[in-house]
Amino acid sequence: MTTTKLEQLRSLFAEMEQALIAYSGGIDSTLVAKVAFDVLGDRALAITAMSPSLLPEDLEDARIQAAAIGIPHDCVETHEMQNPDYTSNPVNRCYFCKSELHDTLKPFALDRGYPYVVDGVNADDLHDYRPGIQAAQERGARSPLAELGITKAEVREISRALDLPWWDKPAQPCLSSRFPYGEEITVAKLQRVGRAEVHLRRLGWQNIRVRSAGDTARIELLPGHIKDFVAQTDLPQLVARFEEFGFTYVTLDLEGYQSGKLNRVLGTNQSTPFQSAIV
């Protein structure tokens, strides 16, 4: 099954002839960039959007991975933080973020002769509330993984089969996803959350989130790691460090990390409509 879907992915890019990849450095867009480059060579270009919602460490990872793949890589700045429809953090915040991204990438691509902008949306993303997918589709973006029904688990399987060393890299969505809907997003808040998560990563904890609500940091770890975290961490020292970042209170989520937890307030029947571009 994995081999078949990889061949389908290669065939899809062969039909495109040229493609610009919206490349965050996450496992999904990195697989898309890898296969696009294998098929198209220098007719594929990876572009990373730089904004306060992207950690500098994640940007550096994206650069390293692009260099390892061999794909040409460039960066553009996006300015979603100037849009109050985004910073006010409504439930469809992601729509305004992806609108800014693709309003930036589409003319960039066309000016350079790339007829397609493609992203790393996978089939599993379609079953969560992802209003950004609608924004991308409205602007003509393609989602090869979703079009071919490739799930997150299959992304990892294919990446491992291709010997990509980051095949098991934890998901790392933009920092704006750390705030409950309705809480204003500022550059200072994004930086505060980012510094806290980097600190935890450097302590050796992966698959983590630092959710921010007002002046409170809520640490989410995988459920199986919670006991070890409490036993192995100098908690007073950690609290002091988080206070230096700007938090007043530091808490631990006893349920543990679950992707999309903040979407619970939206109900249980949210999903994203998707129209395949394959005819």
C-alpha cells in the first residue's frame, strides 16, 4: 500500500511539471518537498513563510532538511499579525493565516513560472476543524497527500521507507494554536510560548505543548510521560524559568497532550470539506 501511494504521489508531480511547495519543515510538507524534488528536480521550489508564529529553531530545521533533500529553498515574510481578524483569535483564525500565506505565495509562484502551489495537508487533517484548508482551496492550492488519501501514519511510513531521518518528527503546528479562541494573540505572547516550548525540548521532552491562557502556562505531555516528568524535573526551577519567560502561573495538564484539544469547544462534528483536484 505504501509503495503504491508513493508511486501515485510521484505520478501526480510528474503531471504538474513544475511546483512550488508551501514548506513548513514539518513531516508532511517535507515529504511533499522530497517527492517533488525527486520527480521535478530544480523545477520544484520549497518556500517557508516567516512570521512570529514560527519558531526560529523550526525555521532552522526546515533549512537543514531542505538542504539534505537537495531542493531549492527560499523564505518569504507573511504579515498575518497585522490583520485584526487573525490577532483577535476567532474560531476561524486559521482561515486568515492561510489566506495571508497563499495570497503571498500565489503571485510569487506565478511570477516565477510555477503553475501550482502545493501544501502538506494530509487525509487525516480533513477530519479535524481546519478552516485554513478552505482558504488554500479558494486560492487554487493543491494538497497531494489529501488528494491521494495519504494519512499521517502513511506519511511516516513513506518517509521511513525513503530513509528520511525525521520520519518520526513530532508535529509542530504554528504557535498561535496554543491560545484559546477569543484570547488576543500578540508577538510577545507567541515569543513567551515559544521560549517555554524550546526550554522543554532542550530538557529532553518531545511531543509537548505549552498552552497559554492569560498569564497561565499549561504544559501538555504525552500521558505516559507525565509521571516521569514530575519525578525527573526540578519543578521549582522550571516554574522560575517560566516566570522569566513572563508567565505568572505554571500548571500541568493531567489528561496529557492531545492534538486539537482546543477545538473541543466547537463540538464533536467539525470537519473540513475537501474537493479533490484529481479528475
